Amino acid sequence: MDSGSALRAFGHRNYRIFWCGALASNTGSWLSNLTVPYVLYQLTGSAFWVGLVSLWQFLPSVFFGPLGGAVADRYDRRRVLFLTQAGMTAAAFLMWACWVTGWREPLVLLALVGLGGLFMGINLPSWQAFVSDLVPREDLRSAVALNSLQFNAARALGPAIAGMLLALLGPAWSFFLNGMSFFCVLAALLLIRGTGGGVRAASRSAGVVREFAEALRYIRARPGIVVSLAVSVLMGVLANPIFQLTVVFAGSVFRTGPMSLGLLNAALGVGAVLAAPLVSGRRAPSLSRTVRWGLVVCGTATVAFGAAPTYLFGLVCLVVVGGCFLAIVSSASTAVQVMVADPLRGRVMACRIMIYTASFPVGGLLQGYCADLVGPRATVCAAGALLLVSAAVLMSWRGPARLERLDDPHDSSYVPAER
């Protein structure tokens, strides 16, 4: 492993500032991401309600993805991020205000999750495309992996802090600190300069639907992007629900308190932090090889967690799951970032985000329902087994969208259609 090349993106001032602000903000977001499922499970006693958090959080990203992609290709992405992050700040403080004033009905909490998700749906395409504005193309793999690293480092820190806050001070402090954390990324965006902002390649006269349709046609003609989306959906449906079901495992399987729940979620982030240097350096395996073996190990570790005889064994399994999740999702995202033609970057990333995030509520609701029906252990074991079956299919498939297409080069031949 070449640790120096893994950290190459940190050599760029704007990227360092953005990374640090995002780490602080996402750490705060994970306070809320753990606290909301926790209080909903305490209020309802239902794993299905826990699954509904994913639906309300990510469904707006599906509906507003085309708008977010068009905005990312038309306008200065830094300004777009500032406005959407300000909206998410307001939604976070509304959540805190409702809780401290005693307005704690499950539907109210879900509605506020949905409000934050609306701003996030417009924010995400610009966020992912903005990474390519901060570093040259030769450092893009490092930048994408380090971006995933900060998100998963926040996933380790946030739940651990949330567990302590829930045990000692209650949910209100988690909600309040989440709102305060957004000021870190807002400050970072103010400090960043010289990113080449302004109106981009997409014409403002073209409609959002027409621009989005152009991006869909482009994706269909690029097998490497198609297989990247297929891998992302598999992870969203089969692997991602484990992040919500830790609440159910802590309460119904291991019978532990909020502190131990925080550690379960922190273990997922720790695994991602440990895996990040392995997938971002110059000597890292190819993207297709990383995904191939990551799926096998992730499926195995998921089955092992579902059958874990003890809490400590479950913690170890989640470290492995978290590392594999980072490796697979980061590699799939990097493949798209490398392949896509620059004039379509925002819209194609919006399509990827829409498809990927649409898989979250599908997986969350399905596994939440199954957990209520047959139990969380059987549900997670079945998801891991299906992940192994899917890995075998992808590894043996030899059609146009085979796994090796994840290593396709950058498309420098695309010419925008006449408006």
C-alpha cells in the first residue's frame, strides 16, 4: 500500500478545508441518524418504523435528483452547496425545537427527516461533483476515497458520541449538536476559493427533464456506469439496512443500552476508516477486483453478524462489514467519476444518487418488515446470503456490463448535443 498516494488529495488546500468541514458536519449528522431510529423504536417498538426513517430520509433524493443534477451542471456548485446546507441546518434545528417542546409524535419526526432529505436531494449531486472541482483528475481516486473516509469516520465518531449523549443527557443534545455541526461545513465553503464556479456547460434554456433524459441515454450507452449502478443498488438493498437494524439488534437480540448501540454503529465506521487506505492508494487493487472480493467478504461478514452468538463477536463482524461497504461503494462511485464526460458529470452523478438512494428505503422497509415477521437474525442472514449469490452472478457474468467494465477509462470524446 502506498500511503502517500492514498493521501495525495490532501495536498490541495481547498480539498483539505472541505474535507475537515464535511467531517465535522457529518459527525453531527450521525448523531441524528442514530438518535431518530432509536427514539422511534422506543416510541413504537417496531422495526418497520425504523425502516421508515430511510424512506423519509432518502425518497426526496429520488424525486429531486433531476433538479439537483441540472443545478449542479448549471450553477456554481459552491453556492448551491451553501444554500442547501443552510436549509439542512434549519431542518436540524426544527427537529431539536420540536423535541424540547414535547412535540414527539413519530409522524412529526419523520416529516422533519423528510424536510432535511429534500434539501439533501438537491445537495448531493453538487456535493459529489464538487469533489472533482477541488483536485486534478490524477488525484480523483484519492479524493473520492478520502471523501468516503471522512463520511465513515463520522459514522464511527457520531454514533459513539450519540450513544453517550442518549445514555447521559437524552436525545435533545444530539439534535442540538447536529444543528450546530452544519456551521462547520458552511464556514469551509466560505473559505474555499478559485474552484472555477459560474454557469457550466449545460444550457439554461434546456429543460430539466430534457437534460435528465440526455444523461439517462448516456448512461445506457456506458456499460461501466451501468454495472456501477447495479453494484450500488445491491449494496443499498442488501447491506445498507444493517445500519438501521443495529437499533433492533441492540434492543431485542443483544439486549444492551444506548451506549452499546453507539458502539455497534461506531464499529461500522471504524471498519471503513481502516479500509480507506487500502482502496485509495496507487498500489490499490483495480476497481473491479476491489468490488469482486469486497462483495464476497461483505456477504460473509453480514451472515456472521446475523448469527453472532455474542455482542463482542457482532462488533467484530460489523468492523468487517463497514470496511467492505466503504471499499465497494467508494470503488463504484470512483468508477463513475473517472468514466463520465465532464459536461454531464452533475447529471450523471444525480442519476447515480437517485438510483442508489432509492435502494435505501426499499431495503430498509423490506428488511424492517421481515425483521418484525421472522426476526432480525434470520433477516440479516438472508440478506448476507443474497449478497453472496449476487457476487457469484456478477463474477461469472460475461456480457457487455461485466464487472471488469468498472475499470473503463475517462470519456473525453463526448460532444454536447446542440440546443
